[in-house]
Amino acid sequence: MSGRTDNALILIQLLTQLLAQAQSIGQLISKARSEGRDVTDAELAALVAQDDAVRAALEAEIVRQQSR
């Protein structure tokens, strides 16, 4: 694939992950509200850990694509 195509695919992956993360946050907030409570530190930490894992995978893919 061309560099532009690779960059576009990486961008699409990033946007997809950002949308999924936003959806997860929204669901967490909605669940907490429906239960009449705030989001807990543990719930936030789990989202951060998930986000970190996704970011690491995406960064590895970017490096892999750039080294081609």
C-alpha cells in the first residue's frame, strides 16, 4: 500500500478507537447516574488502563507501518 493509504488506515483506526472510548465513557456515566452515584476511581482507572492498551497497540502499528 502507498504511504497515504497507510496513513489513512491508521487515522481511521485511531478515530474508531476514540469513538469506542467515548462510547465506553458515556455508558459508564449513564450506568452510574441510573444507579444514583458518581463514577468510581476504580471505574475510571479501568478506562484509563484500557485506553493505554489501545494507545500502545496503535503506536506499535504506526511504527510498523512507518518501517515498511
